[in-house]
Amino acid sequence: MQTLPDSEGLFTARWSPDGRFIAALHLERHQLLLFDVKVGKWHQLADAINSTDLSWGSDSKYLYANIPGADARIVRIRVADGHQETVLDLRSQDKFDLAEKEDLQFSVGPGDSLILHRRIHSAEIYAYDLRDQYRP
């Protein structure tokens, strides 16, 4: 086990499924960084990322990040060029007040579907059916 060079201050590191990159967030600078395992160096993929969690898409071409708070949404960031797009806007479809939670958590499931986590009592079970306005 070893520490990656220049990784001080980085948070929530995630290894890409293809093993090529390690993604991490710099919380104070609101940056998303990628460590290229072959080259052994970090580069900034995106800035203005006020996220607390990351998840890789199954093909390692996209990273997903949560944006909690009043502007709650989940964005997809293309690894090739840092292009961002909102894949789920929780402000307009929020029946569970996820937009108000600072700890919005999610995972990327099969077919790159989004799985939202909500801390609830174990006796409560919900299915939250969102209409995807971003896919045809």
C-alpha cells in the first residue's frame, strides 16, 4: 500500500472499472481530479463541482457526481473532455425532500441507471419512479 503523489486534501477516491484512472474530489477547491495510473499524474477534469460523492459509469467513460442542497441534481461528466450534463434534476421531482439533504447519496447501477439512497426507517419501503427527461 502506498500514498498517491499529490493526493493530500483529496476525498472519496474511486477507481475506474477499466483500471486506468482514479477519480477524487478536492472539497475546498470544488475540483474533480483524475489520476492517470499509466502516467502517474493528476489532472483536473472539472471545476465548480460542489459534490460529496462520485460513481463511475460501467464503461469508464463517465463519472457521476451528486450536487446536494438547494440545487440538488446528479451530473454526468465525460472523462474525455470534462463536459457536464445534468442527468437527474431533483428540484422539480422531489417528493422526498432529497434536495434539502446535504448527504444526498447515489449509486450507478446496471445500464448506468441511478440508484438514490434515502435514510429511512426499515419499515418504510418506497419505489420512486422518475420520468427521465434527459433520455429519448
